[in-house]
Amino acid sequence: MIDVLAEHALTREDEAQIAALLRASFPTDFGGRSFYQQRPHLRVVWRDGTILGHAALFYRAIRVDGQLIDVIGLGDVATVPQARGRGIATALLDRALAIGKDSNAQFALLFGKRRLYDRAGFRLAANTYIRIDMAGARTGDVARVQSRFLRVLPLTGAPWSDRAELDLLGPLF
């Protein structure tokens, strides 16, 4: 069953289960947290007694060639190892994108390289972007990066330009 949880409504048990799921799914050390560097606004989770899958949604304004636009950022899409291959991540991604389409966001953005995202309609974008580096949930330097893993999905039919410089106005999603 899919649940959509506002960040402030997470229970301690939700946080512990999500932290364990992320620890089992990513090589990056999340420091025992249920989030990477910043708390998302919403969590989309698949429960079957416990949380088996997770996707984080960030509603954020970013600058694209100086223009402020709203986007949905997706992050931390994961399924516990024993439940992989059952379509859980696809269902979570579909639900997350439905939430994005019901918002004022013009695009969904993520940083990743899984085929799951290509199948959902995301395409690789070659933009340069500005972000705040963070490590261990601590603010670092401002960095300008040539994208290798940015994926974009238009939510409103607005065109996307790979030549536009992005300012994420914060860290990665």
C-alpha cells in the first residue's frame, strides 16, 4: 500500500525504517538519518507491515537562466533488497509524479542513472548547475558543475533547454 507522508508527520518508527532502507540501498553514508542532506517535503512510501520502498519529494524554486521556476525534486528512491523486482519503485515513482503534476511545478528533476527513470519519461540533460555542496548535513562551498546525471521530465509541456544554467538555490535533491 502506498502512503504519502508529510515530513512533519513521520513517526520515530517511520524514520528508523526509512533510515534502515536507505542504509541498505545506497553506498553513501546518510549518518543514520532518514534523509540525505536536507529533509524533503513529502515521503512516498510502500508499506506492507513495514516500509519496503521510499521516494522523497522536494518542492523547490530554482533559477533557470535567471528565471525563477517551481520544480519537484525526487531523491532517495529505494526498495529493500528482498522486495526488489516487484514494481514497488515504479509505483512509487508514478505516485510521486502524479503529485508533481497536481502541483505548480513545471518540471520534475532528479540526479541518477537508473533505467527506471528513463522508462518514466525522464531524459538526460546536459546543463551546468550551481549547488551548495554539503557533506554530513553540513554546508560547504558553492559549486558550479557540468551535469552528468541530471534527468528532467516536463510536467506542463514547457520546453527544457540543455543550454540553460541552473541555480538549485541549495543542495542536490
